[in-house]
Amino acid sequence: MPIPRTAPSRAPILALAALLLSVAGAHAQDRGSVTPKPLPPLEHPDAPSTPAKALFGRITRPAAGPAHIYGFYAKGCFAGGEALPLDGPNWQVMRPSRNRMWGTPYLVDFLERLSQKAARVGWPGLLVGDMAQPRGGPMITGHASHQIGIDADVWLTPMPDHRMSRAEREETSATDMVRSDRRDIDPEVWTPTHLHLIKLTAEQPEVERIFVNAAIKKALCREAAGSRWMSKVRPMYGHNYHYHIRLSCPAGQDDCQPQGPPAATDGCDDLDYWFSDAVLHPKPPKVPPKPKPAMTMAALPAACRMVLKAQ
Ligand SMILES: [Zn+2]
């Protein structure tokens, strides 16, 4: 997803902003259910107009075989998925009812390693939010990306000192790290350890980008402007309850489409846009933007049909 820096043309960006705000609202603070209802079967699953999210959103198991990534973060799928176990020494999976604790083995291994390292910098453990669906692909609610099993949301709430019950995992609220005027972090909840966790994550060579709310980026800039790792940490709408970790395409995954590297700067000098009235207090458009038609299978790599149908 392009990140506006100097915002040469703002109209499409603002329309996107409204969309992303609504999408981001469906993240960490949304409660799940201990007894989720399965989606009803589709009447015409093979119709070309069927949204790909309706198909991938109904898949509950991974496609067997070696890990294979097809496509781009916001337009793709993967085979050979693995679930992050609900509990580890230094992590717990949140909102398991969403069944989005899946990823490629690269992501699962990465999160397990990161959780150990995080404990060493004083972060008690990772509360892991959405990763991907069992075979990736677009989702019925939430994210545009998270489609190829190398994106993960991690809560900015430290892990509690006990193993949470299913109900707690579904119902506990994440902490909003941003002040109510959206111009800075909330000093009541933001701690130096939050910076240590984000810095640690950004320093991992597998990490391609991290998305945080602009107010969080601003707080990081106060402490760490000029640091190399800061170039990976980019401001984004939402992301005030969790941060988003995006890994690079792993070696040997030639069907994984990389994105361009982030700008080499720390990104601390061009945050004004994010605190402008247009972003913080967007006016509703005079003419509501036409809803974009949902992505169909035709928009995804052809191999995603195989992934979808695989046993
Ligand atoms: Zn995310």
C-alpha cells in the first residue's frame, strides 16, 4: 500500500483514508466469540463474480504441501500454511475465533523467535492478533493486506502474567496508545518498553516494514530520529491498538511479489500531513465514493485457484 509522504494529490488519499479508518476499526478492539457461527455455504461458489474473500473466508484448513507464496501482500494467497500455536512461552494468540492465526512457516518461526527476544528487552510476551487465513487471500472483514502469510498484527498491550481463557482472548480489549486528540501518544499507557519492542522488531533482518499510527511514529521520532531502523517504521491510518509487522518475501519464493524498499530516511520530517485537519478531521465527501467492487479470483494469481481447491 503506498504511504503518502508529501501527499501530492490528496483527494484519492482521503477517500482511501475514510476506507482504511473503517477497516482499521475492525482490528484489535473488535471482540470475538467463543462459539463463532460458521458462514453459510455459498450458492454459486464458482461464479466468476463471487468475491474472492467469500471463498477464502470460508476455508478453515491450510492447503497441504511445502510453503508457497503466490502474489502480493494485498493480492495473493499461500499454500503450506501453519498455525501459530495458541500459546507459547512468550506469546498468546488473541481472538482465536477469527481463525487468522495462520501464516507461512517463515512468519510462524519469526514470531516465535521475536517473542523470545522481546522478553529479553522487557516486553513480557506478544499478544498476536490477525496474521492470515489458512490459505491467505482477501478477508471478509478488516485488512487489505495479510494475504500471503507474511504479515502479522501484534497488540501494543503487554501480555498478562497468566494464560488467558478463551473468553478473555475473545473479549479483552486492546489498549489505544494514542491520545484522544490523535496528535500524540497517550502518556498514561505508552512506555519506553513499547519503543524497545518496536525497535527490536524493526532491527530483525526479515522485517520489511512496520506500520504504526502517526502519533506513535511521532513518539518514536522524539527518541530515535536518525536511527537506521526507523526507516522501516512507517505511519499508517489506524494501528493505534496494534503494530503491523510485514516480512520481506523469503528467499526462494519466486512467486512472492516484493514491494519497493522503504525510503532510506527516518521519516521524521514529513509527519505534518498526518496531523493535518484533512486527516484528523476529514469532512464527509459531498458525493459518497462508489464502493469498489470486491476482488474476484480473476484479480489474484492464477495459482490461487489451485490453492483454494487443494485438499
Ligand atoms: Zn495489519
